[in-house]
Amino acid sequence: MKWSHVQENWPAFYEAILEKWPDADESDLDEIDGDQRAFVAYVARITESEPSEARDEIRDWIAGELPADVVMDPLHDNHSIRLSAKYVGEGEDELSDDARFGDDDDYPDDGDNDDRR
């Protein structure tokens, strides 16, 4: 993950930040508003470490998983769908319906509740 993901979705990272740095305060995070330099300085202050150590700690933290709020974002979903195109057969649209996954009315009572018959 890149810092731009964090910056664009800053509030979605609050829970993960507070889990990693329990001494962090949500009102301070509001003020930081995704500014990487300010966050490095803040982490250095609350952990009583050097900025270089805080930067390394943040770099390791960023290498982790994305919070669910970010993963569920439609832009992230669409990006993932486009990336899946490499697994879709030639000539098939990665965004088209696929009956094998229950989204085609050729299979009644499959649970897709599509009444366009």
C-alpha cells in the first residue's frame, strides 16, 4: 500500500492507527488529516522515538492489510475487478454476468431474485 491510499482514506485508518499506537488521539488524527510528515512527527512524539524510527515503524505498518472501510470502497472494488481481467477468457468482459456465480436468470430459484424474465 502507498501513502496516497492512507491519505485519500484517512478517517478509515483511525481504528488501525489506534490499534497500532494506543496513545494516539482521534482529535489529533483529525488535525493531521493524512499529512505524512505531520503523522511521522506525531508518532515520534507519542512513542518518544526519533523521526527516523517512527518513519520505519509507519512504513512497516503501511505494508499491512487495508482496513475494511477502504477495501469496501467502490473505487477499490472496480480496480480489483479490472485487475481480474487477466483471469477472464479472451473476448469475455470482466464486468459481464457469469451464470456459474448465480447471477443469470437461466437458473430459476438460484437466489439472485432477478425478475426481468
